Amino acid sequence: MRDEQEAWLGVDLGTQSVRVLAVTGDGTVLGGGAAPIGGRRERERHEQDPGDWWQGVCAASRAALGPLAGVRIGGLAVCGTSGTVLLTDGSGRPLSPGLMYDDGRAAEQGARAREAGLAVQDTWALPKARWLVEEYGRGRITHQPDVITARLVGKPVPTDSSHALKTAYDVGRETWPDVMGLPREALPDVVRPGTLLGEVCPAAAEATGIPAGTPVVAGMTDGCAAQIASGALRPGSWNSVLGTTLVLKGAAAEPVRDPSGVVYNHRAPDGSWLPGGASSVGAGVLTAAFAGADPAAMDARAAAFEPAGAVAYPLVSPGERFPFLAPGAFALVLGEPAGDADLWAALLQGVAFTERLCLDYLHHLGAPLDGPLTFTGGGARSPYWNQLRADILGRPARVPEQTEPALGMAALAAHGTGSGPLVDIAEQMVRIGTRLEPDPGRTARFAEPYARLIDELTARGWLPSPVAGHAHIRLRQTLEGAAHRDTPDS
């Protein structure tokens, strides 16, 4: 009976909208709601009004909970975009706009951090935190979800170590180091994801429709949330999140060491490690190049161009951060596409080539890759693209029925309120909808353009030669394996 059901809420603060899902322990989505978020983009500036985040949560929560009379809400957790920060006062009220994950105004502060020996990128939260302090003066460094959890609980709360990672929080020692001279009083207290922060207060209950007294659990970044929603939490498992940009998140017993800082390691609630990286390549290039196009129709036309007449490195914005660090990198199209369908095909294939290079780089670093690979994100809604990616990667993949980060936060909320280990809860909630097997013939067909892209990125000085050499070795091994599988038994 519905009045006997228990559900958990997952709240996802996305770039363009807030999404809320109410999910049962077996993965049934009982309700969902969404609300748009505006913002300001201007050259390197990308900021949002934190008040819009709260208004979005109120609207999306009411939409999700509207049809759920009689359902007990066991708890909730909130995820946000990694690296989005602002300043707040002692009561948790915003003193600045929210500097979004890709805001580039802290390039000078990023350079100073690297000179001090810190492996950070300009868009990470640490340089932006320093920029905010220099621009606005004193205040508390606050990560995007902290604004929402503070409003829900009715007072400022600790941040979680996942969102604090790019502010230079040491997730291994679980402490703040001396970071760029930021005053200690400006740094928030930090807890592990899944920690109970408090309960929804009456004022927040009235605004959101979430019952007062509902437990509020510390969340994780949107990339980690999507990883939980994919069920990729056992060592060797990986989740490839293809949205506006491409993010790969995996699970490992030990952190994956990368002196360049391209790959970083989140800490799971149980103390294990979630290595990964975020590329500037992604599906956003399709909407930029083909505004208003019907993706399914373009996919159907692109199928005639395998491989495409051009090889693309489809950066959504200048600068690359994974699988290599190259602030000066820019989008490439090598060759002349025969038309729109051929260009669409080149962009789809270029994203998949980048995805393969990311996995090659992870292998180069010694990351475990022997578990299942899961596709999530908006790009995973394309059956053609999913199969194309599996073929180019030369490995099986799977696509869950529900790919939203909000589901991952619902699972984390269940874990944080005592329902069991997160890995078990996630596997119970995640329902695999599609299983993909690579076609050896198509894998071989895309080998030459992939090799060509590797060589071009190396020649431009963006991709380190040892990484390129490792990628070529892995390509040969994949082709040998594909040829073996394609040979009839004697």
C-alpha cells in the first residue's frame, strides 16, 4: 500500500535547473519535480543568484511531493556542481553571487596556487575562493549545496568533503591544510558525505512542502551523485557521465595518484576512493553547432558516416582539463566534413575518442578498470551514440533506466539514515535498462581516426608523449582482441 511506503528525496542543483526525485528503496520513482535556474554568462564570468537555487528547490520539491500523500520521507541529500562557491555571513546569508563550476575569473589566483605547488585548475573552488575574499572581503567560504542545507535545517551547517575537495580540503587526512593564506575562520567545518546534518525546520517545511523533521544528510558533487545513480561503486567500476561536458568517475580501494592533478580522488562515505576527472569535451558542442536540431534525426543521418570525413576534438569551451591539462587547447576539426550529417557524426565520434583517451590515461596511471562501465547523463538518451561509444571504446557498457544525479542523492540519503551500506543501497535502487556489446568490426573501423587524433594532440604539445604511446599500445591490444573475437572457431 502506498501509505506504507518510504521514500528518500534526492535534490540536484544543476547548471540550468533544480531536480528533485522521491525514490523508494527498490528504485521506484514515486514523484519528481524540476524548476529552472537563470544565470549570467559573459566571457570568463559565469555566476548565479543563490536565492534562485532556493526558489528552485522550493518549486521542484512541491512538484515532487504533491502526489505523495501518505508516503513517509525518510531523509534527503543535496548535490551541486563541483567547484561552485560563494561567500556567506555568519548566519548563512549570501554575501556574493555563486561563482559557477566553470567561472574563469580566478586565473591569477590559480597561477599563484600552482606556483605554491598545488595541483589545481583555474576553475576549481580554491582559486575562486581566494578571488572572492580579495573581491568582497571577509566571509565564509560556502559551497553550492550548503546554501540549501542551511536553509532546510535553519542554521549554517558543515560542508561535505566531496564539495570541499576542489577547495583543497585534504580528504586523506580529513583536515584543511594551509591554503593560499585563506583565514581559518573563512573555511567551513567538513564532514563525510552521508553524515546527518540536522532536520528540516518548520519554516523550510512550509516553503518546500518537505515534512518538518525530515533528516538532512550531507551530499556529494553532481558527478559523484551520478556515479551513485549508476551503481558504479565497487572497485574497478566506472561511470561515464556525458552531459554538456564529459566526466568519468570510478571506484578504487586506494586513491589513483596523478601529480598533474588531472585525476582527483573523492572519498566515499565508507572511506574508499572515487577517482575521476572532468573533460571540457561533451554534448554541449552539439547544441552550440546545431541549435534547434532534432538529435534523433541527426543520429539517423550520421550513421552513414562511419567513420566521419573529419576528425574532431570537440571542446565545448577553450582549455582542456582531462585527459590532459592544456589551458591553451581549442576545438579541432581535422578535414572537411561533407555536410551537416558528416559534421554531426564527427562530433559524436570525437566525444567517444576523447572518452577512450580518458580511459587510456586512467590505465596509464594504474587505475583499476576491470569492472563494468556505465553510461549516464543526457548523452545516454541516444541509443545510437551509446552503441557508437561502446564500439569505439571496444568494451561492453550498460545504461541504467534512471540516470539522474538526484537518484544518487536519494540513495545517499537512505544510507545516511541507517538503511545500510551505500554500495548495496545503490545496487538495489539502480535498474539497468540497456546492455551494450561492442561490434569488433566497428571497433576496427574507428582505429585509424582515433590514432590520428592522438598524434595531432601530441604534435600540438597538449597530450604528453608517454600518454600517447600508452594509448597506441592499448589501441593495438584492442584491435588484436577484436580480431580474435571476430575469428570463427576452427
